[in-house]
Amino acid sequence: MPAVKAITLNEPWYARLPQNAAPHSPAALLIESMGQSAGLLALDTLARFTESGGRGERLMLVGTVADVRLGRPVGPGELVVHRVRLPRTVGETLFFER
């Protein structure tokens, strides 16, 4: 499932950057947006395989984020495309890859 994140100067953390600092998005925010993409895929997947259509209260937990490599810094005006896939499920436990 592809998901797109637009990087803009409106994000609050840019306001705290020093004047001459390069405005690149922190790796943690990029990893978080990748996790949000996985969360959307999880909701869609669970909705297809549950009697209630995925409705009701659910709590999503991230177990591990491993071997993450970011290609290059990204800054305002750029789009980041996350491609997340679901290669395996065990009950309601979902394992994602990019």
C-alpha cells in the first residue's frame, strides 16, 4: 500500500531550528509516518477479515522497527512515498515490510 507524506515548513519542529540550519525532516518523523502507513494497511486488512468489519476499539502497538535505512535527507516541498506490504499475519498480529 503506498502512502504519501508531504513535507512542509508548517510542521512545528521547523520553528525551533536555528536560522542557518538545513531544514531536513528528522529520521524519527519519517519512521513515524512509515508506521502510520502500516497502521492504515492494518485497519484495512483487519476490516476485511473480521465479522464486525474492523469496527470497534483497537489498540495498535509497534513491536520492533529494525534495519531502517533512509536514502537521503528530505526537506520542505518534497513528497515521501511509503510503500508498505503485509507478508505475514498470525491471528491479529501483523508483520510489515517496506
